[in-house]
Amino acid sequence: MTTVPGYYDSVRREVLHAVPTDAQRILEIGCGAGATSGFLKDQGLCDWAGGVEFVPEVAEQARARLDRVWTGDIERMDLDIPEESLDVILCLDVLEHLVDPWAVVRRLDGLLKPGGSIVASIPNVRNSGVVFPLLWRGEWTYQDYGVLDRTHLRFFVRRTAIELMESSGLKVDFVDNLYRKMKRRRRRKLLSVLTFGLSLEFATVQFLIRAVK
């Protein structure tokens, strides 16, 4: 269990624009204390919000916010959720922690209604904070959080992140780049023009991807 402040209890506002506005039933994998899914329900953006959380004491906090919370490892547990009953499944900073995220995406696909979607945020290992220290100093240093979180088992770039989301037959209809510091937007825009868009991928910390059934 990480002790980084806000790790389990922050609303992921930067991903909300990818969540369909007509969703009725939302399940969040790795829901933490239920902040994001609870926010969606409080704002009237869904009627039912459930979550899966690995850490028992954090899952207990989520139960105060969500309609149903399952505690355990999503790769090893069965969810008593009817097939094709969910509108949206959130996987925010989750898939990279799994041994076989492709198998999990296939399982989650079966829970989606036709037209339903998985919304995922996936770290970009091509980020400059990873690539430049590796190339120039031979460093690959694991950290408590971020792209090189020491609990990450899988690493992705844009193409492989999209391939993961489409591995079960879902179709990606939305991809956005998430950056670390919005105050650098003007600098990023200038660099993007000068490098014909190449610099954007190095500035990207995460890819926000929506895949539709």
C-alpha cells in the first residue's frame, strides 16, 4: 500500500471528458477510496457506481461512496456482474500493474453493453523523464509513483496501449495525451510546431484511451 498523499482519494478530473455523458452503470477497476466514481455519481453522471479495489482498508473507504465494492485482485476474482450490463468501465492507472492486462480487457469486454466502453489511462514509457535519463545516463530508476512506479509490470507506448485496448475486439474512438504540468502548454505548443508534433509524445505522461464495444 503506497503512502503517497492523495494516491487513493483524488478525483481524476483530467480523465472525465472521456467518460460518455449518457452512462447509467459505471464500474471502476482500482477504484481506490471511490473518489472518481463517487464524484460521477454525485454529479448525476451515472445512476450506479461500483468499484474493485485491491487494498482492503482503502476498499472500506470506497464503500461509503459507491453502491458496491469488491475487494481483491481483478486477475484472480470473479465478479457477480451480469454479462453486458455495464455502460462504462474505468481502468485508471491499473492495466500496467497487471500480469496479463490483455486477459483482463477480454473479461471486462464481456461485462459491457453493446456500445459500452472502457476508459483507461496508461503511462507512456516514451516520456522524456524516462527516455532521456536512460539514453544519456543509463538510468532506469523505479519510484514510488509515476511512469516508473516500482509496482508496474507492463510498459506501453501509444501504439501498444491502443493495441491492448483493442485486443478483445473493442474499437478505440478517442485518444488524448495527458501532461504533467499544464503551465508549460505554450512551450509544448511551440516545440510541437518545431518538431512536427514529435515532441508531444515525449511530453506525454499518460495516454487517455476510450475503447467502445
